[in-house]
Amino acid sequence: MSKHWEHVPHDADVGIVGVGASREEAFEQAGLALTAVMVDLETVRSLEAVAVECEAPDLELLFVDWLNALVYEMATRRMVFGQFEVHLDDNRLTGRAWGERVDLRRHHPAVEIKGATYTELKVAIDQDGDWRAGCVVDV
């Protein structure tokens, strides 16, 4: 299966899932799913890179920390991201997110993401041998 992302309906919130051949690809695809909750990814230009680092006791908590770091960076920098690069070393993540400042006329943000939650949190290899990383984000 090729790398991709998905949205999963969940009451008033949104479930996001990243799928890839590696843990890193799954995390990167989940970053795209996160951005796609707010804006159409086709409208996002990768003009500026932002470094992201986090560390957690296990892979699932690291996934939530990654998403929440992205939410924080988007909120404080008033940016949206459309490209991601993740490197994992045990339970430490170093990565970059590329994007641009939000342009209300072009991006038409639908919602603001408050944060990633532990609801339906799972990072694992599926029956096809692909990595899937997902959880519910609070909107």
C-alpha cells in the first residue's frame, strides 16, 4: 500500500491516521492529515521550514507529542504546513515542517485544532505490513 493519510469521523472531533512503509512515513502522513483538517492541502506552499523536536517514553506518546508540537507551531507562528520530514531514534523525534503563513483568502481555514488526544491512539504495523499512526484531534 502506498503512503497516505485518512480522516475518521468521531463525534464532534476528527480522527486522523497516517499510513506508511515506516514509522517515519506514518508520522509524516499524519502531519498532512492534521493540516487537512483545517485547510485544503493543495493551497499550502512549502516556503518556510520549522524544526520540531520531541521526546517521550514510548512511540504512541511520541506521536501525540509530534502532533501537538505541530499544533503549537501552527498556532504561534500563524502557519499551515504541507510537507513534513521525520527522523526517529528510539523515543526521540527530530523533524521539519514546511509551510507558510495563513492567508485567510487563499486557505479558508475550516476549524482550529486544539490538540491531539489519547483517544483511539495507536501506532502499530497493520495486517498489510504498513505502519499506521492515528488518534483523535480536538477541534
